[in-house]
Amino acid sequence: MTFQRISILGVGLLGGSIGMAAKSLINNVTIIGYGHRRQTLDKAVQFGAIDLACDDPAGAVAEADLTILCTPVGLFPQILDSIQGAVRPGSVVTDVGSTKKSIVRLAEKKLAQTAHFVGSHPMAGSEKRGVEFARPDLFQKAICITTPTRKTNPDALTAVEQFWQTLGMRIVRVDPARHDRLLADVSHLPHALASALIAMQREEGLELSGKGFLDTTRIAGGDGNLWRDIFLDNRDNLKASIARLEKQLRRLKGLLEPGKGAALSRWLEANATRREELVKRKLREIDA
Amino acid sequence: MTFQRISILGVGLLGGSIGMAAKSLINNVTIIGYGHRRQTLDKAVQFGAIDLACDDPAGAVAEADLTILCTPVGLFPQILDSIQGAVRPGSVVTDVGSTKKSIVRLAEKKLAQTAHFVGSHPMAGSEKRGVEFARPDLFQKAICITTPTRKTNPDALTAVEQFWQTLGMRIVRVDPARHDRLLADVSHLPHALASALIAMQREEGLELSGKGFLDTTRIAGGDGNLWRDIFLDNRDNLKASIARLEKQLRRLKGLLEPGKGAALSRWLEANATRREELVKRKLREIDA
């Protein structure tokens, strides 16, 4: 199954990049875009991210064989309500949400009578916002997590995974609940920490900050509403991740004593080595 | 005063880069390098970071008009003892240490009868280690903090600042104690957090980590012994910085409730905006 009419609901950086990538990589594809502001839709057409603009979700999905939810996660309930009766029977719906458990459950319920839903989380993005920063190569060599359940239609799953692969991504299948637990550690907590690290700064210190500080806080530049939705939807896991981080900080504080130099050095060195090995593994995966 | 014979004690990434930069930017300069391993010294000569290799600190500084301490901070006491009676009277000594209060006090005391000491902290570096990663452009457009005290010789201060400027750096003068307090916030805490963020991870989560995680933890890749020295020397300030970060994490946990969405969004947005403005300011400084 190759998708020929793709509807993108929400044409920001991610939705816009999907449109650009699909148009450059799939023959004869038509991209229909929905956004709640006319100005955004006009820009999406102008930048070549979509072919047709539609200012209501139901109209945007009516003819689509693939619909991709690209709005902030918090808008998914109302978007699903809008398209529930409008999606083509037998068509496929997926999403790009950074949390999966509640989204997959809700979408499976809302679309049960019409379309096939497959949860997706393409691990690509930017701290930039808006379709003006969209790029067709955003997904190249990145991971896309798919989160099938017992209810997932196998053909729809294969088709969605092939779609992301066409865009250059490597697929990893993970159960929705496990996805949320692991992403709290490797994505939501880092974002929370980067944000807290900015929040605790004094202006006089920022004057002296260097490249390391900007790198460490880069991901905190994301859209506030989008991350609010993610944090609230995944709050129990995020709280557990914060608690484990706080435990490491307590451990570190215990090592900040002259007599603990050897143990402090070992802790720092072990973490540095672990990151180095991760980088090597990621590079091998990209080359493979 | 232009330095013509420069002694670099410790020819790793930073010391090696200083040698390369000085050789490419100062006419007729001679760089003498000291390292406690012969192999490192041979590599430093081979990579063009130094002209002459010397395997004892006293010999390396005897003829120098500028000596730069580039070993890990924890070795400074023994290095200062070694060179105390060997530095040329009236010559200048500086350093690249990431902490300043205790170093400046010690160096001023040890060198009082011979050389002029000026504390420096060039804010450049890399998570890579060793002279093989040294680069002559490492200092271009970066900040160099100098930390003069009432005891600092004004001519020596000017000469050291001109030296760093020749290497491409912008000078900011800060009192040593204030330097350590501010750097705990913008440099030592980010390093500690990046390290703790790696320490708390489960292997299964790391499989799913993306570019954001690698960026956020990049600085944790540094040398364990070097950072142990920095953390221990600046432990009181670092503990205070950790405490302020923990306060922000408690605040965040309080916002992870469905009814707190608006406040959570504001917190995230304020931090994102603050970082954006910092980036703009840094870009303006670089252009200036």
C-alpha cells in the first residue's frame, strides 16, 4: 500500500517537514494541509510543504488515504472528534505525538468504526518553530518509534512503517506504555532539566556562559504549549524520572568532599565512558 | 610587551591548541612544552603544537617570558612548587584553570618573589581529550575571563590580555571569587547535570535516545580527573548551584498537575524565551 493522498493536520515544523519530504520522495503524491490559522496554511503552500490548504480538519481528511496528526498532543482529542466521521473508511491514520499511551488508546477508540490507527513517534525535530524552518531532510537517519497494540491492523502498520522508512527513518517498535516510560528518561527529563537549568540562572552568570551552556540547554528552546501537553500527559513517568535524577544529584553531593576524590572521579569517568559508547553505537546504527 | 618564548605546562587539548594558535599568529615565537609523559610530548612536537619538548617543569620555564599552566587544576600546587625557583624574574605566569579563587591565591603566594601571576580562564575546550584534537582556531570568538586582584601587576595583566586577544578571544575581567560563583552556575552545574542525566539512564532507554539527548549530555564527555579537580576546588559554590537547581525541579514537580497547565506553559515559555535572547546576545557579541 503506497499512500497517494496524505493529509497533514498541523503544518508547523514537523508537519511541514513531512510534507516536504513526502513530496520529494514519493511520486505523484498530493499533500493536503490543515492548520487553524490561514496565515500558517498560506506559508505552508508558499514553502512547498503542502499542495492544498484546508481550514477544517474534516475537509482535509475526507479524500486522504493517510492522515497524520501533527498538532500539539493536547489538541488531539478535539482533532479526533472532528475527523471521526470524516475519514475515509479503511484509510490509515497516524500521528507524531511525543507521548503514546493515552493517545493510542483514545485514537483507537475514536476511529474504531472507520480508519486504522497506528501510533508513531518520529524522533526528529528542532528547537525552532513554524513551517518556515521545515526541511525535507529532517527525518534522514533518525529513529521512528511505532507503537502497535493488539488492535493494530497489520497491513496499516506495515504501510505506516514503510512511509517513515521512505522518509529516511529507522523503525523501532515499542509498546505504548513502555514508550512513555523510556521517553520520560531520554527526552522529557532532558527537556525539563534544560529548562530548569535556565530558570535557576542569574543574569550576571549568563554573561559568562559559553558554548557548553548553549548546547546543554538547546532543547529547552521548544514550544511551551507543546511541551506542557507532553509533560502533563506523561507526568507520572516524568515525576519518576525526576526522582531518579534527584537521587543521582544527592549521590554527587555526597562525593563533593576532599576525601571522596577517587569515587567522584570514577563516577564522572563512568558517565563520560557510557556517553562515548552510546555515541559510537548511534554512529554504527546510522552507518548500517 | 610581546611574548617570544612561551612555556606551556601540560600539552593536552587546551595547551596544544594554545601552542598551535600562538605559532600561527605570533611572529618568531618559540613554544616550549612540558608534559609528564614522553609520548605526549613527542605527539605535541609531531602535531606542531610545540617547538621544544622538556620533561621537567623547571627546565621548561627557565627561559620563558610567558608560562601558561595547562595541567588539570589539581596538579597546580605541585607544578607551582616545581617552577617557583626556576621562572625568570619579571616574567609572566598565567593559567587556564576553570576555577580561580584558590589558584590565584596560591599562585600569587608561590610566585611572589619571582614572576608576575595573572589568572586566566579561556572559555574554550572540547569533550575530546589529548593534543591530537588540538586546533589553532579553538579560541576564535570565545570569551577569556581574566581575574586580576590588588596584587596583579598592571603591565603583566595588559600583556596577558593582549596575548589572549591575539588568539582571537574577547576579554572579560572578573574578581576570582565571583568567577567561581558564576562559573558554578553556567559551567560546573551543567557538567554535573549532564553527568547525572547519563548516570540515571537505563540501557533500554538509551536505545531510543535521539540527537537532543546527545546534545544535552555532550559536555559530560570531558576528562574525569580534570572535572573532579574543578568540582572539589569549587564544591561550596557547586553545592549552592545544585540546591538552586533542585528548587526549580521541586517547582516543576508542583506544576505537573492537570490544573497547573497554564503556569507550566508559562514556566517553559519563559525559559525558552530567556535562552533565545541569550543566543541573540551571544551572536551580537561575536559579530561586534
